[in-house]
Amino acid sequence: MKKILVLEDEANIRSFVVINLRRSGYEPIEAETGAMALEKLKVNPDICLALLDVMLPDIDGFEVCRRIRASGSKMGIIMLTAKSQEIDKVTGLMTGADDYVTKPFSPAELTARVDALIRRLGVDEDERSTAEISSGPFVLNTRNRTLEKNGQRLKLTQIEYLLMKLFMENPGKALSREEILTAVWGGDFSGELKTVDVNIRRLRIKIESDATEPEYLTTVWGYGYKWGY
């Protein structure tokens, strides 16, 4: 049974989420503060996904997300926010979140997002038979889902890995935002195209010498992106 961390300070919302996750076959691990969530993560290193509320009484969800990613964890992260402003979505994705859900949300919507992210983070059978994809200074290992640039390991989230795999398998091909969203997040993903742009921005910071003047992952204006090496 897959463990999911539920960080939510409002008891009624947390209970609502936990009940629905249990019904869907998951094992929820509850936390009502950011500090408690970090402790739960230490005790349960096999947590595969975290639902993080943004507004908390101590450490906010963004900071918890940053600390999870700083530890090198590739677990799935979905931000829960009561706000619908663009800045909250962008901030969550830039700190390392894979997805976001805006309150109020239905049980079906949340479960669908959780199911979809866990599917995306799983290792496909065909990847096990493929060892590496090389492009310029980059080597993507599809068995352990790692990326090296000039022999140096780069820390990627699972979504960033899937983006790199998509681009390195399609060198020189312009991919639309819609194509990228479907390929990486799945056809049933109900998020916005902005999700692609924010994750590309975050990925560029890791792989480019100068993220403002990308050499490898270039923009096709008005359309999408291209692996240009």
C-alpha cells in the first residue's frame, strides 16, 4: 500500500482527504504542521507522494517542498492552496512541486490527480531495457532515472526527468505546449499550459549555463519548446 503524506492544518479538510485516500487504497500519513510533516518524512522514508497545504501556522508548504527537494527526494508533490492567484501556482512549481490543486476540490479530482502523478512517477517496462540516452554533454540513464552533464550528476525531480527524456528522445523537433503537457502529465491532466512553462523554467536553471540564454532547451515562440543541441 503506497504511503501519502497529508499536510493540512485544518482538521476537517485533512480528515476529508484522508478518508478518500484510504477508500482509494492508499495509506495516509497525517501532519498538521510543517515541522510535524518533516518529522513524519524522516520516520517514513517510503512515502511516495506528499500533499502539502500552502498556508500553515509554522513552516509554509512552499518551504516544506523546498526542504524535500533539497534532500534529494524524488517523491511526488502536490500543493494544496486556497488561493487561485497565478503567483501561488508558479511559486509551488518553482519550489519543486509536480502539481497543484486549488481548494475547494472534489474527492474525485484529488484522487485523480494523485493516481495520475503516481502513474507518471512509475518506471515503465520499456525503460528497463534501455540504458542511456546521450546528447552533447548530457547522459540520461533511464534505468535509475538520472541525468549527468559533463559527468556531473544533476538533481532532477521525476517531472523534470520525464521532460528531459521527452526532449532527448526528440532532438531538433519543436514540441507544442499541448504535446508536452499530454506526454509528461497525461491526457487526463486538467491543469493549465502554464504548468509546462514553469517546469521548463525550473529545468533550465539546472541544465543551462545561463537560464536566460538557453543553449539546449530553446523556445519556439508562440508554439512550444525544442531540444536544440
